[in-house]
Amino acid sequence: MKFTKKILSVLCVGVLILSGIGASSDALWKNYRPYGGFDGSWKRFYGRDRIKTSEYTANSLNPHKNATDVHPLPAGQSVPTVIVNQNSFQDGLSAQNICSAFNARLLLVRPDYANIGFMKGYYHSKTVYILGSEKEIFASTEKYIKRFMPGTNVVRIGHASAYERNLATLKMGGFKNLAVADGRNFPDALTASALCNNKKLGLMLVDGSRNYNIPAGSHVSYTIGGESSVAQNGGVRLSGQNRYETGKAVMREMAGYDNLLFVDGRKFPDSISAINLIKPRNAGLLLIADGRDNSDMKEFLIKLPAKADAGWDIEKSGYALIIGGMNSLADNTVIQMLYPR
């Protein structure tokens, strides 16, 4: 099974290369070669909707024969899958703990359907984590997975509330050192996910307006966001005047990175899919937005190591990776960030 999609687009002085069939909104990724001041390369991962964006980021971690073909994992290799309701940003954030602990792929799904073809045929998943109650992902979907993936260990993390499910992921992942972020809004917590990977922390979501208790035997290393986000103190507080400044404060705390993920800081659907690439690409994560002066990201771009690939289109280092389509972040927004005049 392989994807033949519209793949490469070289900006300005380059040549546009189109491969295969399908609308541009269905491209597995879009690759831009460098020009001007930024000496790395950048890629955009996007699909026609948030479900496809999660699939494409997950699939990009599979073997690549060339720039247009993505193949199943070799026989004998497998990775778990965690599926999350496409509209549940809290569960999507909690999936970071599963992805980090077990090297799982994150797929956003509808309540009544999950992509067996990818989980079984591409990832050879021996374990599938269902992160959500039967309101988020129906019992019929669980039965469907068990029927068509016999022998697979299907684990539902189905506690009544998203906060309880988050605590369950911390326990399952064996995390004792935590970063605490507000579960009512996604930006600070999403930014924290890269720090969690970098520092080997679990991501704990809380209702920031209330006092919270941490699991027995655990320790809060960081609190992400200001007191208006998380009122209770714990560990080192990383915050700024807004979500973008908080994201920069979090990035400054990281002990190196090989790639940078840039996501829309205003809305979560595509941004959640960045979790698929944080650990495999050893990536930092920053929030940007259309209409914002994003030239302040140069502070982090200049610290990227030299661009390097391992195989075909595998971003080993030196890449700016954009998550989401043009409706999330316009090309001009990224160009002005990478190549300010």
C-alpha cells in the first residue's frame, strides 16, 4: 500500500514538482527547499481535515522508498496506536504521555470509526489504546477493532472525565516527574508536550482555577502558564504575557532539539497532530499565527543543527516542520518568519 500525492513545492526560485493524483488538500506533506537566510528546509504536514493531518504525520514515520511512497513497517516491527476523538483536545494532549512512554502513533478519529488499515497494515500495532469514554469513542468502534484485529491488545482508557483519563495515562506511562498545564485551554499544554519529551516528564492536565492534588509519589517539576492559567504553584513556573511568550519561555528551558514544530496558536485541530513528531523528530514546539509578527522565532531557528536526512525525506535534523494547512498558517506567514526582510 502506498500513497501517491502532491508532494514537493519549491518556492520562488525553485521548480514546482507534482507527483501522482489527488487534490492539494490531500497531500501527505509539502516540502519547501531553502532560499535566502534560513539554511534548513521546511515541510508542511496537512490533510483535508484534522483526521487526515493526524494520519499523515503518523504515516510520515514509516519507511520511505522515495519522496512519494510510504510503506508499512517491515515484518517483525510494530508500534502501538492511540486513538482519540477528533474533537477532544484534552484527550489529544493526554495522548502525549502514551506516545512518549510507548512510542505510539496518534490517530484522531470519529466516534464511530477508526482506520484499521493503518493500525493493522501500516503500524502492525499489537496494542491499541482507546483514549476516551464510550461517549467519545463508541463501543461499536472498539468491537470493530477487536473483530478485525484479532489478538490485538485493545486498552480503553475510559474514565468519566478527561482529567481522570489524563491521570490514568500518567500511571500507565510510569511518570513520576510532571509538568502541570491548564486543561481548559490547549496552547500552554501543547507547548509543554515538547518539554515533557525533552525532560522525560509526564504531562498533567488540571483545571487551573482550582487547587489540585498530584498522584502519590510524584513531583511537579514545572508549571506551564501564568497564575491566570494555573493558580497553584508547583516546581518552576514558565510563563509569559501571552501564549506565544509562554511558548518561548518553555522552549528556552529545553536542553537542545534537532527540529522545530510550528503550529497555529489560535485553534487546536491540526496542532494536536504535532504530538506524532515530537519524540521521533526530537523537536521543540512553538506557537505562531497569521497576522502576528513571528520574526521572534529566529531566536530558536538559529539554534537548529545543520540540516540532515536519514533516508528519503526523513527529517533527522535542521527542519522547520509546519503542522496544518493554509487555513491554519498561510505560506506567507511561514516565509516571513523564516526569511524576514
